[in-house]
Amino acid sequence: MVAALAAAGCGRGLLRQFEYDEDVYLALDGTATVYVNGSLSAFVALRGADFDVNPAARFDKDRIAAFFESPGVRVVRVTSSRRQGRRFAHVRLEVADIRKLPQARAFSWATIRFDRMDTLYRFREDLGASANKTVGNVGWKGTELVGFRMHLPSKIAYHNAGADNLLRGNILAWEQTLSERLAGQPLEMEARMEPTTILYHTLWLFLGSMSAAFVALALIVWFVAKKGKDRLAG
């Protein structure tokens, strides 16, 4: 349910609806949690999956899980929903090494690099051709969107997602129309980030604030005690 809401609301505007989208939560060690949300029609057309796009057909979780699994890619959860007469699947994955994600059939259109670049970490993903498989009339109007979001673990030093693209400080989003992605229009996604996590920065900021508060409290206690002694001495 959370993934479905994220798909609707985490784009460049509230309640934007995507026919297909990926949310990647990346860690500096290369592990990642990946959420994929899409209509079964989009999985067939974009990735060549062999799913029944009839909305009345049985939703086969095992078949969908098998499509995403590969060595180092573990399917944690598969759920479904319906929208505009189409069945949607929502898949959560745990990935041991983001660089090996394209070994899974579902992500084979991607080339992924994650490495050090001087003092920064660099993530780069290039999307190539889609399967562009015919699915018939499934109700698409030509305005459907596909989206790719990166939730990065540390301060972003550079990205190519657009000047106004930072969402909540460390989230980047790239979009295409479904027709562009079906046609295989290239999509290049790159971000460079600092080697220290935001959590680490936050922890030190918290500790610094606590230390400053204790110092201030100690000074107040010392001042009050000193004033008391001065009065007694007087």
C-alpha cells in the first residue's frame, strides 16, 4: 500500500499517476531496496513479461516474483491493485549489489555503475531499448508516464535530473512518457554523493547540539552557584 501511494504522490506533483515506476533506496555499500509498481500491461510491453493482462484473470504472485528474482535479488513482497480497468503489481525487492540488478530479466534494459569518483560516490544508470511488445488495446491514452526515483543516502553533490528536481533533499526523479520508453528513447540517470550518510551528519549535529546544551546548563548552574556564594560572602 505504501509503495502504491508513493507511486501516485512522489513525482513532481501531487497524485501524479504512473503506468510504471521504480523507487530505489540506495545505501553507500551498494545494497538497495527497490520498489517497482506497474500495470501488468506495462510489464509485458516494456519488459516482455509473459503475464495475462486481462484484468479478470487470476493474479499470479509466484509468476511475477519469478520474473524479478535473480542471484542477489530477493523478492520480499508482491501485491496488486486496480486502476482504470488495469491490474497493477507492486513488488518490493532487496538487492545485494545494485550493480548486478540488470542480471534480472526485469531490469536487463539497464546498465548500472556505482563506484568512487575522487572523494564522491557516483551512481549512473543508462536505460536502453524496451521490449516494445504488443499488448493490444488496454486503455492507454498516450499520456501515461513512467518514472524512476532515487533515494540517496548522503548529500548530493551533482545530478542530471534537472535544477528543480531535488525532492525532500535527497530524492531525485526522472520521467518519460510511456510512448518514449516503449520506443527506447535513451534515459541517462546520474548522481554523485558525499561519502558520509545523512544519518551520520544528523547524529553528529544532534550530539553537537546536546553538548552545547549541557555546556550552557553547566554555565548557568555555575553562575547561579557563584551568585549565591557572593551573597553569602556579602
